[in-house]
Amino acid sequence: MRRLHLFEIEDQSWCPGVLRDALTDYLRFVMDRFTPYAPAAPLLARALDRAGASSVVDLCSGGGGPWVDLLRRLREHGRTALRVQLTDYYPNRVAFARLRDLSDGAILGVVERVDATDVPLHLAGFLTMFTALHHFQPAVARQILEGAVRQRRGIAAFEITRRSAIDIVGMLFFALGVLLFTPFIRPFRWSRLLWTYVIPLVPLLAWWDATVSCLRTYTPDELRAMVAPLGGNDYTWDVGIVRASLPHASMTYLMGTPKPGGSA
């Protein structure tokens, strides 16, 4: 299936923040309950070891993604002192504050807007992206990876969507889940009930953006071609696909780490 870079509504500056936050809160709820990124923990633990990193800067974090579950799993892999900074171009500040409290301060949110193509140097740490790289056109995605190489940071991107008919059909059930799970999402917001049940824009937004995410997702071969010219012999790139913890699901990953003593 050919990649189609259609627009996702949550990416648009005109998308109301109340709808964007409702969607990212739902995504985080799904990550917490169904842990689709559980297979990322051992991969990321090895990448952090190779990079010698003790902190993470998560890009395009939305409502916090998989980090509550993932931090626990990384601690089981020996990363007991790991600290995570969540960033986004449209930061969900309420969600960030809640994750800070749930993690006893191990997960912190950056309340200022952060552009994934120009990560400030003062935000030090290994870069991660979950369900995010597909948001960017190939040239811009490559720019994000080039930025990591230029700053000699490790970077890892994980995706659980695929360009396949079964994934696209599955997004209907993902959208219906909004109707089922919204009363259980925290922090509670009356506005979320309004835009889910009275005026059902959140389920429609979830269906459209999730379907477009499938059509935008890069294949492992496309990711290998993207990183082939980056870093030369000074970087190690690892691209692959593993089974995810959801039925009939898989997780695509891209990880890059600088080699000791090299120069980008």
C-alpha cells in the first residue's frame, strides 16, 4: 500500500485544544490499559545502555503516551534512575502534571512548546518518539533524525500502526472505544463528555486521525533508506518489526546511537 501523507486534524493549528487534549488523553488511556508498546522496553533499555543515557526527552508526547507503563518496565530492566521529560508542540499541561504525580516526579512535562525538528540543547537526554514519526513528511522526519546525529544523541522511534487493510479496519474499533472508555479517563473533564456523547466530535476525530496514521506510517524498508546516509560510521542504526502485545498487531522500531569516540 502506497504511503499517503493526508492531514491529521490534531496536527492543525486550528484544532481546538479541548479536542486535541481529549484525543491525546484517550490515547494515553489506551496505552495504560493495553500496553501495546511493552515490547519497546527491552529494545529501549539496550539503546540507552549503548548511548550511556540516564534521561529521556520524549518528543510529540501528546498526553504522555505509554510512559507510565514503560517507565515501570524499564526499571525492571535495570533503569531504576531514569528520568523522562515529555515535550510537544501543543503540550497537554494537565496530563503532564498528572503523570508527574503518578511517577513521583520521574516523568516531567515541559510546558513550553518544543519543535521536534529543533530540540533545544538544554533538554538533554536520549530522544524518543511513540506513534509520532509518521506525522512528518520524509524530508522533515529525516531532519529530526539528522538533528539527533548533529547533537550526538541517541534516538528511538516506535510505531504500532501499519499501512495494511486490517489495521485500517481496526481503527473503527479504536474509535468506538472512545464511547466505551471516556467515563474512565482521568483527569475527569466535563468537556470530554460533551464532545464525546452530546456532540460526538472526539470519536470522529479518533477515527479519522487513526486511519490517516495507518496510511502515513513508514515501513522498515523506508526507514532504513531514510537513515542510510546519516551518521556514517559514527552511528549505529537498528530498524525492525516485532510483535506487539495487542492481537494481530506489530511494532515497528528505529533506533540510532552514537558510537563511542566518533564525531558526527
